[in-house]
Amino acid sequence: MTRNLLQFEIRYHFSQVSFKVAASVFFTLGYFCVVKGGFGSAEVHKNSPYVITNITALLSLFSIFTGTIFSANVILRDNMYRMEAVIFTTSISKATYFGVRFLGLFLAVFSLYLLVVFGVFIGCFFIDPARLGSFNVLCFLQPLLIFALPNVFIATAILFCTAVLTKSARAIYVIGVLIYILYMLASILGNSPLLATSTMKAVKPNVLPLLLDPFALASFFGETRTWTDVQRNQQLFPVEGAFLLNRLLWIGIPVLIMMITYCFFHFRLQRERQVKVQTVKSEQLAFIPYRVLPVLPNGFRYFLGTLKTQCKFEMIFLFKNIPIMVMLLLWVFLYGVELKDQLFSGTYSIHSYPATGIIIEELRSIKFGLVLILFYAAETISREKSVNIHALIYSTPVQHSAMWMAKCTSLFSLVFTLVTLNIGIGIILQLTHGYFRIELPLYLTLYYYSALPMLLFVVLILFIQNLSSNKYLGMVLSMLMVFLISYAERFGIEHYLLRFASMPDLLHSYFNGFGYYASAFNGYLLYWAAFSVIIAVLTVGMWQDKAEIKAVNRFKTIGKTVKQYQWISLFALLVWLSSAAFIFYQTNIIGKYQNKQAQLKWRLTYEKKYKTWANLPQPVVKAVKTRVDLYVNEGKYTIKGNYLLKNETQFPISKIWACVDPEVSSFTVEMAGGRNSERDERFGQQFIDLKKPLMPNEIITMDFSVEVIRSGFTPLNKENAVVKNGTYIELEKFVPHFGYCYHFESDNKLERKKAGLPEIATAPTYQRNDERIDLETTISTEADQQVITVGELQQEWVSDQRRYFKYKTSRPVNFMFAVSSARYAVKKENHKGIALRIYYQPGQEYNLKSMFNALKDALDYGSKNFAEYPLKQLILAEIPQYKGAATAYPGVIFSAENINFLGNYSQNGAIDQSYAIAAHETAHQWWANKLVPVDGAGYAMLTESLAKYTENVLIEKRFGKMYLRRYLAYDHNLYFLNRNNGDKERPLAKTLDQPYVHYQKGGLMMYAIKEIIGEQQFNTLLQRFIVDHEYPKPKATASDFVNALLSQARPEQQKFINDCFNEVVTYNLGISMLDCKALKNGKYKIDVEIAAERLGDGNKQSPDLEIDLACFNQLEREWDPKTKPVYFKKYHLKQNRTKISVVVDRKPKTIAVDPYGYLLDGDRSNNVAVLD
């Protein structure tokens, strides 16, 4: 009998429309994830164990939602249809009933993941064979066994137990949301890569968050994020350590819950509570005379009355709904934890001031609220039907529009409640952290920027839910639609005109609020609001006013409803079409919109068309004179200027080839003695035929004009942002250039191969000539703003309500001239004859002192050890937080607001990033401006790595070596976290487009070299290196630097130096105690063994390097910036295991190898030994 019951249960599940829809969706997801998804670099096979496990593990999250729907739909059916009395009188036992019902649910949900894996398998046949590895059935089975099977069991067991104990669909929804929130909490604490900022957090989570995650995704991503491509292609995920503990724990918890549930589950009908009726003493009542009350079941007054009454019922249902209240409490908890994590645990553990502007950007997106809306919308739409009053209500003359508006109002109220709770979370967090600048008007903008897009989703979800008379099918369809909209870009639907209620991702800045995208947000909101009105009219027309009615019959009533609301419909349609035309003009015509596929085709076509001309000789720019007009209120700027060009080739030049960036809206170029010939508007190319060839060493002038329109309808380019306050433009990228543009090429190997191009594009031949320019520019902006750019300010004046600034360089500079324009406050200081200026947003004075200290320290150190600072001024200007951390130009540093100006580094143990970043950018006055390397591979080593070295030394000198140790630990961890997330790692001397190499690794290696050969010797080498390669001498290459370093190093140091720059090498170090005994003279002899391995190309080899060995009188957890070693000495290791004896005056508490952490050691957990 059990077998027959189980077969019936499974057939019942499989026969549900909601299951059939879910099955097709999961199969499609598996197919598209493997075909379209990106999991790792191009070297990772699409059918590798890592990819299949990734897909299966991620999609196992959906077991919460499918389990919730199937539990509410199927498990509660006996209670819903009053069949319990019949079933409980049969011969079915309690164990059979309990087990069959659970197995039916479990197998139904698990079968969906069999379809996912089958979809992945089928998808592999539609992928280029070059992207596939060998087929291994274990790659498909293991993810099912270690992720899908236990995760489905966890979700279905907990939801099933909730269903049989409470017999309440709402309770099931609450538990489903609770499981998801528990996963989100573990993701936040466990630094899951699914979170946007996770890859930048260097702190490794402890084991607790890994155990808290019911789906074990934190363990999976934490382990595999450092895997190499070879590991991802070949290695099955190991079931061990924290992952194994997680699986055992979360299989055990549902088993325990099921055992308890089984004990408390009563396999019989529960007696309904007898309501005690209190006897009330009869009173003499006055008779009310009969009278006729007029009833007007039509008209606007009746409509308002029914709407008011229904709204009252809906609001009571919402706010007296205990499950909804529980969900809202869970919402507060989740968002509170996430907000605190974002503010106080950022990159390098940056602790931000809880400024309202930062908080609202974190709180703006409430997409998670769609989960609550989905569940509640299903409940409110079907509420009348579920309590069997559907026929009664619709036997009255109540209008469909009144019912729709009432239910919309309750859902709108839920959205506004979520936003209000978020505002409360933000304010409470500010107050509890001693921050009392509560900017309420800023918080109120969330009701516009956060709530209104969600209201549009409410209208859509009500429309979909109303289409189906089956509540659970409606939920599945709504979830599917939300999923498709959320991931539309993955399916090739990228334009915001085609993605319902999708807006550009707003960024907040204290310079201009949500300025850049604000106008575009308004336009898209109007567009989708008008479309939502049309949807609303359709929903009212198809309203379910009968218990059972086919959708086809309801479609027939649309015409009547549209006619009833014809003026509303016509107006909405007119607004929708008008706004669509306006947005299309702004994005596609003015903004030259291209989707990703079109951009890729543009790059490939450009290369095929122009690469053959790449060696066409062209002149170089020797002087630039420009007039720049910033129209910040209009979102555009114009440039008029001229170049002084010189032919420095050995050949006559008869054709000038000018080109501009695709973001340039229009441009012209003209030359005296030249005739404009071919012009290619698509690629922004202009050819000029010279009447007389330009001979070697001859000069010529060229006039040009450029117009750039940057409205919010074009994607934000952080290097080309025109806003009302806080404009920042790297102008050198948007003026005319000459010759073939290699940076236009695509690096997509597969698409290049399809286009008939080499898989790897041929690199340009970079010249070693150090070309510099004389710059003179006049810039106009709004009258209340100041302009900062390269050069010395010559003149400032106001004319025609515009402010003008004239700048001119005192000596030749690189072809670099960015500009910022804002309503600045300024703080001035003079340091040894150099004028220091910091331009900042008023009210953001927190870190000015620290930044001035960094500027002074860097100028002193650089002038003393590298070369004399060549300019009379150094300016640091704040810009909106769009642009990373900071960027340096000759004599100017542009610094982003959030990290540098709103970071709170007064906390105990916090790394002062405002000092570090200002020091780093000042160092670029030598490493990128004084010394300009040859472009290409290795360029960043001689700029970013040397700037990181300077930054590290300055931190050490101001704050101490143990303070620096904590900073280096972040660089160390970030390097290991990111080194296997993309293309194969390059050696430091050949670094190219791998920031973790030239920033994190580069800074560590440069500091390590300084520690090995000595600071003075290293700085002397750097000083001589600048003298040998500064302007106008030939540019330096990375190999020049490495060769100079090797020539100065001792023979025993050369192997390590070569490993640092020319190889990809890490180390595995460890120390263990052998003995510690007191000597007769009162001193102590400590015997330790140091384990050391050199890891290169995956092979373990003997080391050949110097290491530091130090003893401390404190345990490692007690080390602080003032801690100093009681013993310190360097040792040269050449063996995998080396025994060392140390004699100290007193017995220390710890002994450490590489105590300051500048060596690349993948596991530093065994680098400190404790003496008993």
C-alpha cells in the first residue's frame, strides 16, 4: 500500500500545472546557464566540475521557493478540501501518511534539479567544442549528491514540518523567507562572492558563518575562489573540513525537526475550540422603528464607499497579519546586518562615517522585497476565494476597479512600509554610532527612487496573478517573470526600454545627489508608469469575478473595460509612446546606444577595416592649446583647440589619420595645407591629405573642435561624467588622436576566431621616446564653481555669468589633462616653498589633516630619495565617488569622496586610508610623471608597484612597522583571493591588466626587496634609475629596472629577485617549536624548525630566500602598532626544513617567521609559534 500511495503522491505533484511550469523553467535555466553563463575565465571548460557544481549549487537556492509553493499547494490539500476526516478513518498509519507526504514533496522538488543537470548536459551540445573538456559523469552526479540533494532535503523538510504542524500557507511563506534570510546572513558574514563587494574584502571569515549557511554556498565559493583554472577543470569539490561539517549539521537539523514534528503531529481531527458564550443580563432595549434606507449601487459615491471599505479590510489583513509582521521583523534584521557590514567592513576594513548619503545608496535597492510582494499578492488576490466568500462579494454591484485599487493600495502600503523601515534602520544606525547629522530630506528621496519602481512591479505581479485562477500557478508565473526581468541582460535584452521597471543603477554623491542618472530615471519611470496604467486597465478588465472562469472568457471583457476607461487608456498610451520616442532619441540617436553584441561587432569590424593601416606613420603632439566650455546644467561640453604636430619619424607624412573616442558626439579637424578626405562617422575617423608632405622634423598645426553630450541616458563613464556639481573629465581621452587605436580591439578569443581574426591580437610596437607637451587651456563653467586642471593658474575672471580659468604648464608634461568643476571649499598650506591646496565639498573636513600630512611626507621622502619635486604647487581635488579611489596627474590629484573624505579612520586599529591613498597618489608625481615607462606589459610595475612601495614606506615611518603589518596583510589576502579569478597570472615584470599583480603583489615585492637589500641602497638605485630615464631620455622598461636591480644585488639575493619579477612564485612557510630551555647565564635558548617551500607552476621546490625571524613578548592577538620584537634577525633558507637556535635575554611568548608579512605565503596560519 505504501508503494501505491507514494506513486499516487508523486503523480499528483507531477500533474500540477505549477510543477509542469517549474519543470520547464528549471530545464531551461540549466541549459542557458551553461550556454550563456560565465563562470571563471575563458580557460575554464563549460562542462568542468567547477561550472556544473556552480550552476547546481546556485540554483539549489530556488528549492526554497519551489518547496514553499509545493508545500502550500499540495501538502495542505487535505485540510483545504476538508478530506482529513476521510483519510484519518482509513487504514493508513501515521508513519505511512507522514513519510509518503514528505517523500512526495522531496522527490517532486529534487526532480527539478535532475532536469537542471539534464539541461546542462543538453546545453553542452550547443557549445563550441573548444570550450569543452572531456565528459565525466561524476561531474554531473557529484553536485547533485552534495548540493542539490541535501539542500532540497533541508528546504522541503523544514517547510513540510511547518505545513503539517500549522496547516497554514502563511506560516510556510514565513519559514521560506526565514531560510532565505539565514542564507543571506551567512553570505554577508562569510564574504560570499555573490555579494558585490566580496572580492575586495580581504578578511577571511571564521568557521561560524560557513556553518550558518544552510546551502553551503559560502563554503563552496570561499574554497574555490582561489582555485586555478586547472583545478576548476579537473577537480571535484572536496567533501571535507568546514563544508563537511556544514552538510552534517544541516542534514541533522531537519532530521531532528522532523522527529520532533512526528511526535507532535496528531493523526486525527482536532476538536475545534468551544467558544464560551458569556451570559449577559438582558436589558430593556429601545425599539428602532422600521424605515427604508436608500441604496444607490452605482455612481462615484458608491464607488468611493466600496473602495474605502475594501481598503480598510485589506489594510487590516496586512497589518494584523502575524506572518507579514514576522517577515517585516526579519527584513529589519537582514538589512540592519547588511548595512552595518557595508559601512564598517569595506575594502581594507574601511570604516565609513554613517553619512546619510552613503546609507541611502546602500538602502535604495529593495529588490529582495519582491519576495514578500510575490507571496502577499498571491494571498490578497485569492483571499476571498480561499474563505469561500468570492461568490458572495461578486454578487454585489462592487466594481472591479474598486477591488483592484484596494488590493493595490495594500501592496503599495507594504512597499512604503519597507522603505520606512529602511529609513528607520539608517537613522538608528547613525544614532547608535554617535552620528547626529540626520538628513531627513535625503531619506525621503527613497520614497521616490526606491519605492516607485517597486510599485510598478506590484501592478505587474497583480496582473500576472490575476491571469490564473490557480494561486500557485500564478506565483510560479510571477516568479518566472521577475527572474526574467532581473536577468534580462543575460538573455540579450539590455535596453531599459525593453526591461520592465528597470532603471539605470543610481549612484549617490554629496556633490549632486543622484545627479547623473536622475533625469534618465525620471524618463524611464514615466515610460513604465504609463505602461503600468495600461496593464492596470487590462487587469481590471480581466478581473476574476467568478469562482472559476477561463482566461479566454476574461479576455473577451477587455474591450468593454478599455471603452469604459478609454480616456485614461488613451492618455497612458500617448504618454507611453511619447516617452518611448524621447528616450529612444536620447539613447540611440544622441547617445549612440549599442548593446554588448553590437559593441563587440563594432570592435571586430574596426579591426578588420583599419588594422592593415596600423603602421601608417603619423606625427606626434608637441603642444596643446584648448578652449573648454562646460555646460554642466545641460550635460555637455565643447572643446576648441589646436595641436602643434611634429614628424619624428624617418618618413614623409602625406596623410594625417585623426580619430576620436566613440563617446564624442561630433568633431571636426582642419589643417592649413591639408584637405579633408575620407571620413568614417561610424568609427569616428577623419583622414586629411596634405598638399605638401610633412618631412621628418617638420612641424604643422591642426585645429579641432569636439562636442560631447553626456546625459543620464548614456551609460555613466566615470572618466567622462558631466553633472551639475562635481564634473570630472579626463579630457586627454576625448580629444583627437592619431593613427590606429589598439584599445578599440576586442580580446574575446572565441568571437575573434569566428570573425576570422587571430585569437590574440598583435600588440603594438611601443616607442621609447618620451613625448611630452606644453599645455595651455582656458576653461569656462558655471559662475559659482571652480575648475581644477593640470598647470599653473594664470588668470580667473567672470563674464556673462560664467567663470573662466586659464591654466598653463611651466614645463613639458605627459599628454594628460583632466578637469574637475564643482562648488568647492579650499584649504591652503605652504610646505617648503610648495603651495599645497585641498579642494573639497563643504562639510567634509574630517580627513584634511591626514591628507596634508601625506602630501608633505611624500614630497619630503620623494624629493630626498628619488628626485626633486619639479613644480611649485600640488593640488588635491575631491571628485564624486564614481571614480575609484583617486588618480594622479602632473601637480594634481583627483580624490574620490567616500573613501578619502567620508572614511572614519579614528577607530582603534583602523588603517588610515586617507593618508595611504594621498601618499600613493603623490608618489605618482615620480612614478608616472617624472619617470614615464614604456607602455604595455610591465608599465604598471614601474608606476603602481613603485607608488605602492612609496606608500608602504611612508606608512611605516609615520605609524610604525607593526601598523604597516596589518596593511600588508590586506594586500596579501587580496592578492591570493583574486589571482585565480581571471586569466593566467603574469609575472610582475610583465603585468598587464591584472591589478592584483601590480598593486597588491607589486607593493609587497617592492617592499620585500627594500627589506632584503636595504632601504638606502634600494632608494639610491631608484634615484639613479630616474636620472637614466627621465625626460627627454628614452623611456624605461620593466626589464631595465630588473636588470639594474640584479646588477646591484649580491649573488645570494638574485634568485629571490628573479622570482619576484620574472616568475610567478609563492611560498609556504611555517614554524614549529622544538625546545625552549633556560641557560645558566639566565638567558633562554629556543630551538625551532622552519618549513619553507617554493611554489612555482604548481611544483614544490626548495627555497632560496632570506626570511625574518622575530621573538615577541606578546601573543599574536595582543600585537598592536607599538609592539616591537625582543629579537630580530634575517636567515637565508635553502632547504625545505631548517633548524635554527635562538638565544634571547628573557623567555618570549611567541616566535614568528616573516612577522611583518611581506612574503607571498598562501597560508599564514602557522607562521607564529607560541612558547609554553
